[in-house]
Amino acid sequence: MPEVTIPGPEGRLEGRYIHNKDDDAPIALMLHPHPQHGGTMNNKVVYNLYNTFVERGFSTLRFNFRGVGRSQGVYDRGEGELSDAASALDWLQNYNQNARECWIAGFSFGAWIGMQLLMRRPEITSFVSIAPPANMFDFSFLAPCPSSGLVVQGTKDDLVPPDSVRKLIDKLQAQRGIEIDYRLVEGADHFFKDQMDQLNGHVDDYLQTYMQKKAA
């Protein structure tokens, strides 16, 4: 799990990257929860997402937003963090110029940043969004959502009520040509404390199903 240093808008960004040996392997970028509430690239959900994508053959990058760990800069209310994510994606793409697909995955605050990046980068194939904080942040920029993807939510999430996510999903699913696979993990809290295996299973199943459809 080699450490990498990514040039960011406010200085270096600290990351971890695993490279797949296949020249055209797909790439995936992981985005962590809120920097001011303990979110880092080592968050358990992000770490598990990272490993799931690696095991499915992706060249995969996770990194710390500005001001987190050894990443330079200070928290910037989401605007700077979106720029950080764009720089990380640039680095990942430059390192994998023959990648056949590009995915983004985010948890909580990272899901919000990831969906904004999705709107700005048409080359992103699909996304995985874990517990998107639809009650805390404005997701109205998804008009329309440019890609199909997976959303996973815990039924006992006390930080992001499932009803707020359900409203967001209903809005996205009303768009023609877009399919949002919305999955609930029964009894899971915001951090999927005792249901990490179920979360991993949903993400892995989605990736496997997607790949099987592409190969058919």
C-alpha cells in the first residue's frame, strides 16, 4: 500500500495508492468524511471501500483532504476540498492514461464532494455514495445526475436520516436513463459499526454485477 504525494491546490496531499498491473485497468478515487469531525483516508468505511475496489481490479487511490494528516492547507468549507479531489483525480488519470473506466466513491462528506466532482468531470463512469448527507448539504446541483451509481444507507443512521436520502434518490431516479441502485443496511448506524461486512458485500456485488453486464 505505497504512500504517494499528490500536488494539490494548497500544497502536497497525502495519499495511498495501489496500482493494478493491467495497462487498461479501471481507476477509482475514494473520498473521506468531514475533516472537522475526524474524517481521514483511514476511516474504516473508506478503507474498506478502497480494498473492495482493489480486489475488483481497480487502480485505487485514497487521500487526505487539505489540513488532514500530512496534507497541507486548511479546511475550506467544501470548495477547497472539491479542488483537492479534482487534483487527486488528475494525478490518478495521468498515472493511468489507458484506464478503460473512472469511478468515484465517497462516504458522508466525501459522498457530497464526490457527487460534485461527478458533475464536473464527464469522464467519470459511475459512483458509489455511502450515507450521502442530504440533510446537511445541498445536492440540488445534481440536475440532472450524469451517471448511474450505487447509494448505500443504514436504517439506524442518526446523523443522516434515511428519509432525507430517500427523497434524494427519488429525485435522481426520476431522470431518464439514470439508474440509482439504492440499498439499505438494516440496523446500521452512520459508520456501519457492526455491519461493515454487509456494506462491503453491497459494494462488491454492485461492482461484480456491473462488470458482468459490461462483459456480456
